[in-house]
Amino acid sequence: MSLNTLLENATKQEQQVLFLPAGAHPEWEDQQEVFQLAISQILDRIGAIANELPLAYIGMHSRTIFTGKRDSIGFLITDHRVLVQTDVSVIGTADKAHLLNFTTTQTVDEVNASLWKLFKDKLKAEVPQEQMLAMQSVLSKVLQVVLPVLQQSGHLPDEVKTATTFNERMQQLGLQTILKFPAGNEKLLAKVTAKFGAKDIRCGAVDKTLFGGAYGLVFTNDGISSRDLMEQPEHTSWNVLKQQPAVAGSEPDTIMIGTQKHIMPKYQAESRAALITLMNEMAQGKVS
């Protein structure tokens, strides 16, 4: 079965949340516009793999009341991976999509279960129950069509290899929605630099308050620096971190490196394990 056949034979509710890159749509005249918007808002922000081909978009648009702006929410499926968009830009910029890469050894059921759990757990927008059910149904059906074909194509790996570059490893660990980079965050990171006394900041899990100033944790060329609200900053060099790997602290927002305690924003605590993995791999020279 092709994706076009799947779309034609789907229920009305399923058709309303499934978009393909070409052809007529049984429910929406603006299918190509919706599809291209999903590419620009989801794939382009992450960065496409060389010759990556978007195959299907399963989702909806969330419209901001004040600006009328439409944000894509859902699953963008390509010939290499699935990008899962769970956030919208009510104020500012939406978080980047989460990723799941295809391999030759996955089963449809495994991929489907992982994607749906990720979407439900990370979803920050309100999606009507009827549309949620339709998206869940269509996701399974689309994967049944595309995954076996892709696994026979010869371009998928047998397993997802651990990346060795910072940006790729960050995405594998799901930190692209957490870490803030200088581009686009100049004012915030200027406050971080002033409060932390850190130079050459690459990125950070940081935020600021009205009175307490900037706080959180940053990666620099020299190591890790962090600062809690109303406290003095802590600094750990890459060399020290190599000798004393970071571990989880007793509080959900703390990271211990020897006797030094580093902190991150509490609302990002679910990403602590990924941050620890990244900083340890960088100290060990596995990621650069």
C-alpha cells in the first residue's frame, strides 16, 4: 500500500491529520502549504540530513490567538527519522522537535510505541481528544507502510551510532530544546557571562529571574560553570571533570563533580541525566 492509498482509504478524522508532499487531499485544499509549513517549522530548525526526503506529516496547527500565527504540532516523517514537535510559540520561539532515527532492526510496534509515548509525555499544547486518537491511529498506519520499505532500501544503519560532534550528540540526547546558544539568545547569555564570570560560553541550560539574575549551567571552552540564584558561581575544568565524572546530586536539579555542586533550572530537571552524559563524554574526548 502507498501513502496516497492510505490517505484515500482513511477515515475522515484520519484524513484531517495526515498530509503528504504532493497530490490532492480529500479534506484540505492547502495540503502542500501545510506540509511546507511543517518542514520549515520542524525540519529546518533542526537541520536536514543530506538528501533527506520528507514523506508525511501527521498533525495539526495550533493558532496563537493574539498573532494568528500557526504552529505545526505532530510528527514529520522522513526517509531517515521522525521529528516530533510538541511545543508551540505562544510567546517567543517554540522548542525544537525531538528525534527518533530509523534503523534496520526496529519493529513497527517498537517505533510506534516510542513515538507516541514521547509525544504524550512532551506535549505542551492542547490537542482535542478526537484529533489525538486520529493522530495515534494514522501514525501506526503510516509506519506500517514506510518503515519496511525504508529498511529494505539499504541506506538505514543497523543501529544508531553515538555521535562524536557536539550538535549531533546533543540532538541524540534530546537536549536541543534545553540548551541555549549565543545566536538568538545574546541578551540572556550576556547576563550569564556577567553573573557567572565565564568566558567563551558555547551554550547552556540557563534562565533568569527579575531580581535574582541569570542562573543555571553552561558549557564553556574551559569546562562547566553554574550559578544558583543569589549564590556565587561554581567552575569545573574539563581536566577535573575527566578525572571525576559528573553524577546526579541528591536534589533533582543538582549535579556533583567531586565535592563541587552544580545546578540547573529545576523545570529542566528531567534532562539532568542527558546533560551529565554530554558533559562526561566531552571531558573524555568522545564528543567535541
